[in-house]
Amino acid sequence: MQKVPSGTRGRLVLTALTAVLIAAGGGNASAQPTSWGPLAAPNPFLGPAGTSTMHGDAGSSDATPLSGPGTGKLAVDPLPLAAACPTLLEGSDGLVLALCTSILGQTPTVHLIDTSALGTGSAGSSVGSSSVGSFSPAASVAQLELAKGSLLGGVYAYLDNDNRLVAVDGNRTLVRVQHEQKPNGGWRLFVDQSVDLTSSIPDGDNVTGLAPDWQGNVWFATGAGRVGSVDGGGVARTLQLPAGEEVQNSISTSAFGTAVATTHALYQLSAAQDGTPTIDWRAPYDRGSARKPGQLSWGTGSTPTYFGPNGDDYVTIVDNADTQVHLLVYRAATGEMVCSQKVLSTAGPGSENSPIGIGNSVFVAGTYGYPYPTVPEGAGPAVPASAPFVGGMTRVDVDNAGTGCHTVWDNDARSSAVPHLSTADGNLYTVVRQGLPLSSDSTTPLDGFAFTVIDPNTGEVLASRDLPGTIVNDTLQMSALINSSADYLQGTITGVIRVGG
């Protein structure tokens, strides 16, 4: 297994407006020319393929048809926003909508970002050199605050086919946020449509995931285990899942239905004739004996992922078994289990991330021991209270006959973000957490972070670029965006970092 190079660590002062150029080392290696795919057919009620949900598409594949920045010489530009930014989406106009939570006040805020204003330093400098660009926070050209909810409430959002950001705010209102250019050339964000869901969602509950189905209905799931569907006329119909089953991750949709993972079981649901959510099938899993360090709830950390030789044949999550977690793969049409495959054998038994699913392959990143600064209310204590963050990733392939699975590789990359795979350039992209020398797998506020490119065929690291900052730029296992300009945009606990050519 190849160790991720530690390298030197940049330092970022929050008030400094700097752009750090990180030059390439090790040539222009690239992944093998394996053909990856296919992706599922695009959902007609979403925005552009690959950029309209946190996990890329309605099925949460975490795979994109867009090329990433590759392994050449790259520029790194920070966008400090004094907010954690877990959701980055790009519309057909090339503008990025970021749903962030401000450090002060914990207020969900939508930022409209013009990535062309990020950095002016020239890419391709010699190894180890850096330059200061004329970057300005004015790259966030408009902002709109939303009502505050729970820790995970309002985190998940998507872009619809009119480039509107769709979310449910802390007031239990479904909003569609539009952006437009003003006569003076500036921009504004505003709520274009809203639906009051207070009669469908109990007081004190919050939406934790939402996605459109193939008929244009907006499906949502709440922390307390209520699943709902809102039709085009704004009428909501709901189904309460069994008592004690919480939903702490987002949901996914395919032509087969809507996948929801609770803290006890994986469900697929569809709409009855009157639009009411009904259960197609339920698959309980081993949730373990307690929440683990490096996870936000007692149960799976996965947003369900649809994948397969036709794009959505299977749906998968990772369980929360005590000593060894498993990738669980089911047939989307029936709920029949295809396989239960041990994963993360050396990484520690836990993953808070949605798996990548593409073709017959699934990639799982370990988060066991990751030092989250806080967890949702009611998550319960972690057992043990803490653990080293070892990291590691596993690739599992479903057999061609669809009757079992096998492990292709394990590596020891300490991924600190949700990895994404580009079907266009064949690279797997993530950010790794770099420990201090002689610190073993312990994490400290001085740890650095590095943009990292991995060969999905072998699990080997192809390239690594130091990112600016230490704890102030913690990527906190958040999902990145590969945009139409081949940039890699990564949310951090204080803003966004752009890696590009």
C-alpha cells in the first residue's frame, strides 16, 4: 500500500487574502484508461449532470461525467467565507451555489459564487514555488440567509432544472432559491417559490435529505424518520417509519424509487396512486452496539448509492457492525441482497461517507476516528470515546453475473472528504489529512491537508498537492464539486478552496 506523501504544510491566516500556488511533483501520471460507467440516466428535474446534487446526481453515485483538474501543475485559491460549506452545486450558467453555515450564529446561508474571480496567480510554477494572487472575497457575488434548523437540517439541497437551489429551511418550508443579474450588473438571490410543510413535519423535526423523483415530486426524509413527497401543486403526503428509526443522511432516487437509509434499515419507497409514500422493500442491517468515533449517528453513515451495469441496477450502503463493517449491495428492483462484503479491513470499522458507485464498482472511504467538532443532538456517546484516524479506502466489484462481490484493493489514504470519480479522465479525487511527523495516526489542530488524485484501478496515489492552512481549512469529510471548468471545489469549515489549472 502506498503512503500519501506528507509534504510541507501551508499556513492560512483567516484575514489574509492569499492564493497559494502548489506546483506538481512526479510528472503527469494519470490513471489507466479504464472505461468507467455507465452513469444512470439523468433525472429530468435536476440541473446539469454531475453538478446538481452534493453527490453528483439523483442516485448519489459520487461519479461525474466531467473532467477534474488532473495531475499536472495546479493553482490553489482559497475563498474564506467564515462559514462551513458542505454543499457546492453548479448550474447550467457556470455559477456555483454554495449552501454554507456561518461560524457566527450557525445560520444557513446561500452564496452565489463566480469562480472566474478566484485567483489570478499563474498555474504551472516550478516545484515548491508560490505566488500571491489578487483574490477577493467578492467572488461571492450574492448571499441569502435561510432559517436555522438542526445541525444536519438544511445541509442537503439540489439544483432543479431551472438552476434553482431547492432546500427545506429551519421553518420547515420548502424553498426554491433563484438568482438573477440586476440592471447594474450585480446579482441577487431570492426565494422564487415556497411550500409550507409545517402540517406535514412535526415541530422540532427537521429535513435531513431531499431529492426529486422521475415525475418531478420532491421527496424528503426527516431526522425523526418521516418520509414525504411534495407534488407539483405543493401538496405533501407523508409516511412515518417505525419508532426509533432516524434518518441522518441524505436520500437518493432512481427510476425504481426512493432509497432512504435509517439508523436501522435501508428502505426503497415509491408513491401510491394518490401520491402517498409506500414501502417497496425494507432491508435491516447490523447497526452495531453504539455510535462510533468518526460517525455522526448510531447506524450507517451512508447516503444510499444507486449504481450498476445499467446505472441503477443496485443500491448500496455500509453497515455499522462493531468490529468489521460490510458493504451491502441489494437489487434495486426487489431488495434481494447481492452481497455482503467486508471493507476497510485496516482503516477501522466505520464510514460516514456515501460510497462511490459506478458500473460494477464501489469505492468506500473510512472515517473511523475522524475528529468531528460536534455531532447532532441525540446522537449518543461514541464507543470508544475517540480513536486514531487511520483512514483507508476499499474498492469492491460486483461479479459480472450479479451474484456476489469481491475486493479489488485496499489502500491507506486518509481521505478527509467525500471522494469523487471522474468518468471523463478516469481519476479518483479527494483530500487527505496529513499528520505531523512521528504523530502516528493521531490528529492535531496542526494537521495539513492535501488535494490527492488516486488511480481507481489500483488504489495508488498518482499526485498530491498541499492545500493552504491547518485546522481552519479542515475539509471535515465534506463533499467536493468538480465543475464544468475542470476545477475541484472543496468546502472547508471556513469557506471553499479551488484547485484548478
